[in-house]
Amino acid sequence: MRDSIRRIAQQFIVSHYPESDIVWVGGSAVSGNLTTESDIDLIIIDETETPRLECYHFLGWKIEAFIYTALSLEFEFQTARYRGMPTIIKMCAEGLLIKDKQGNGKGLQKEAKNLYKQGPQRWDQDKINEARYEITDFLSDFRSSEDFAESLFILNKLVNTLTELILRANGNWLGEGKWMVRSLKSFDKDMCNQLVESTKTYMNTNDKTELISFIQSTLEQYGGELFVGYKGFF
């Protein structure tokens, strides 16, 4: 991470959250994948603040401040394991600790690393069946749709739900946006490439055959399409 980003983060903390106990810099500022659109992600533990996300412009940088108390961070860790979304856990595990007033930051970082390595709660059969039912429904709509705009939005839900099924049924973390495809590629690069290529074929030719075949064959690994006999309880 560039020393200038560390200095900017430290100046921001002094200016905006002087009572904070623990601060990590996370995201692309640490991983080294900075782009012209990158921001500085900060995880801030501050017992004087209300837990929230707040965004700023500071010294020419966009800053996303994820503000927690110690208790709310622990709740976030457990919620993340249930939802399968590791954003905060990952930032705490891999982030650069730039403030640790009471010396508790290293312990929390170790906990985050263990949780990230452990992975999310694996889906049980009920959750798998719920996803199978949803994919079956989306696939039926996609197969029969003759409106390209509608097909595009159906396909978005179809791909996301299928990817979520693949990852969660195998005990892997999800992601938002670019992190979803990175998670799928990390789990099964060939499968990810097949999904991308069959989607390209559909987009270029408006022929759904290859894409539908891929989705059906992938879904078969988890029990196939599900409609008759499915029960979902509210």
C-alpha cells in the first residue's frame, strides 16, 4: 500500500474519528489493485459512534468509513457467516491495522482470519431446494421469453441465483459485483469460463440453446429442476 494512502487515512481518522479505538485500511488500497475509481475503505471501531456506513471526500479521495462498536462488529461477523458475504470479515482479516489504542486489534484480526478461512455456513438441503425452485422458475421464464430486454433481466437473476447455489452448497463465500465472479472462478475456473462463454454466445446470436443447456447440466449436480412437490414455508 502506498505510504501516501496510509498518511491520508491517518489524517482522516484524526480529523473525523479521534475517539476511535481500532482502525483498518482495507480493500484495493491494501491489495494494490488501485484504479482511478478506487476509494479508501476504513473499518473503524469507535464506542462513541452509532454503527453505520458513511462516505466522504477527503484530500481528493473518496473514503468509505464502515463504523462499528466492538459488539456490533462481532454481530456483523456472525451475520456474514450466515449470509455468506465476507466483505467486512475479509477487510478486517487482510487489512492494514493503522490504529490500535487498547491493543485489541490484533486479536480481532486473528479472529477475522480464522472466520474467513473457515468459510460461511454451508447450505442445508432446504436452502438448496429453495434455490433449485427459484432457478427452475427463472429458467422457465428465460426459455419462453421473446422480449430481449425482459430476457436480459431474467438472465441476471438466473445467473446470480445459480452462482449463489454453486458457492453456498459447497461452503464458499459469495461476493458483490466483481467479487461474485471472482469467487466462482476461484471455486471452479472452467465452470466460470463456460458460463461466460455461453452467455457471450447468447448475447451475440440471441440463441439461448447453449446457455440453457449449461444451466440445466450445472443444476443437475444439485438435484436438477424442482417444481412439483416443492414446499417453501414463510
